[in-house]
Amino acid sequence: MRNMGVFLDELHFPFGLNADNTFSPEEISTLESFGLTMRQLQEGNLLPLTAAEYYFLAELDGEFPITSHFARCWRKYNTKVTRFDNNATSRAKTKRPTTMRDDSGLNINTEEDDDEYGSLTFDL
């Protein structure tokens, strides 16, 4: 697996990958070292060059059971990120319910004035 730089996910882990004790030290090291490569491979923006990268993609696609350390770390990361996104979505859905307005009795009358734009009046 290629190292393309340090992987930081400031959106989901603003205080770093080790802030909430989700990942072991080995997993943190793997994600920080190879996370950029794994993300690019998964998104299809990077073509696999090594056997480890081909096998990583095959594991993610379900062709092989997930046994490699890279795939296990990436699956754990994706599960955590997806859970963050789902929790944010469910919190947004459980906010105060909106009230329904009945505008069926609202009458709108437009009358032409001498103005160029006309006027708009509402009868409530």
C-alpha cells in the first residue's frame, strides 16, 4: 500500500483520530499513513498498483472476506463515519415538528394600478 501523506479527517474527527478512543494505536497509525490511498482507491480516483491494493479493493467489493489489516481499519473507519452521518441525519429529523398551515381560504387579488408594476393585496 502506498503512503500518499498524512490522512486527517477534520470533518468527522476534528480533534484527531485518537481523541475518542475508537481506534487502536495500530489502526491510527495505519489510517494516518495509508488513509489517503485507501480513500482514493475506494472512490476510484486512484488505480491499484500493488497486490495489496488489488486485494484491498476486492475485499471492499465483497469478492473476498475482509482479512487484511488495511481493509479492517478502513471498514471500521467507514462504519464510524457513516454512523456519524446517520446520527446527524436522525437528529435533524427528530427536531421539533413543523406545523401545517392551511392557506386554502386565502384570497389573492391583483389589481392594475397606474403604476408600472401594479399592486398586490391579500384578503385574510
